[in-house]
Amino acid sequence: MTDGTPGRTGLVADLSPLGGSNPQSFTQVGSTLFFRARSDTRGDTLWAMPVTVACPTQEVHAR
């Protein structure tokens, strides 16, 4: 999730703790965002979330 600034860019949910959830095919229908992603337990699955989810301010770490 992002509003375009580094301080408000972050992970909403960890769908695949082992990595590689590969979210794609985002489609907004009304106030819901649908997308496809892989989870460790379900494989490729349709996911949905409200478009009003806001990313909390994140601590910025320089690398």
C-alpha cells in the first residue's frame, strides 16, 4: 500500500511469509479491490480488500 511517499508505503498483509506472493491482476469494483496472489497454504487465490485501507506511517530505514 502506498500514497507515493516512502513514509507511507508498507505491507498491508503478509499473504506468503515464505515470500513470493506475486500479487497481480488488480481490479477495482466499487469500493473493493480484487487481485490474485499466491499464499503458502492456498496456492493462487482471489483476494479482496476495501480500497479505503490506509497504510500507517512507517519508519524509514536508509540502506
